[in-house]
Amino acid sequence: MNVINKCRTLSVFLVILLAFSQTVFADNKQTNEATVNKHIAEREIEEVDLSLLQKYMKDHSVLALIDARTAKEFNAGHISGAVNIPFNQLDDFYKRLPSEQSTSILVYCKSGRRAQKLVNLLMEKGYTDVKAIPGKQLNYQEDKVGFLNVD
């Protein structure tokens, strides 16, 4: 009887320990994600050369332009020629990406944060020439999005 009680006590202890460890690891994962998001938000996204943006406006084939915002935001207005691939749905929209992984790709969103996240994901998938356009280089109007200082 004494051994049975010890086994029950040990079993209860292990169940409690397992539940506690899952809570700790879940909290740690959320903390890590928050740290990454904060780092992306705080890091200055390097401006894209205006001449490249001007070339794109004249000829959309010079690079691939991806809008990392939601479908609702995209449908409300986007840059001409852009393809909508929400940053958190890359796997669902993978077929919209250029097949050649060396293709120049520019990614934008309103602030640059989602764009930078998508850039990181694309680089993990093997794309080599991917940059985010910082929000300060974009002009958002009621139903249009465009590049600032580009004719």
C-alpha cells in the first residue's frame, strides 16, 4: 500500500510539473516573439534607391513588388503592379512568388514592419535579392498608395 501511495504522489507531481513546464515554455515563446517584433519595429529599414522605384513605375517587369498587408488593405488601394501576399500567409500564396529566387523583390506595407517580416521569411526560403520599402517612402491617400518623390 505504501508503494502505491508513493506512485500516486509521484504521478500527481509529474502531471503538475508537466503542466507548469508547458506554461513556462508558452510564455517564453510569446516573449521571444514580442522581442523579435520589437527589434523589427525599432530597426531602421534602409531606404530603397529612388531610381529603382522610378524604373519600376515605368516598367513593372524590372522587379517583383509585393504588398505584405491584408487583402482588405490591398483591395482598398495598392501600388500598380503589386501582388498581395500577406506577411502571415506566405505558404498560402507561395505560387504568386517569382520562380527565380534571384529575382529582385521589393516588399511594402504601411509602416515597414510586416514588410520586413516577409523579407526575412523570403530570405529563409532562398530568395537572395529582397528588400523592404520603409513606410516613410510611401504615400497613402484615400484609395491610392504610391511612392514618395517618384513621378
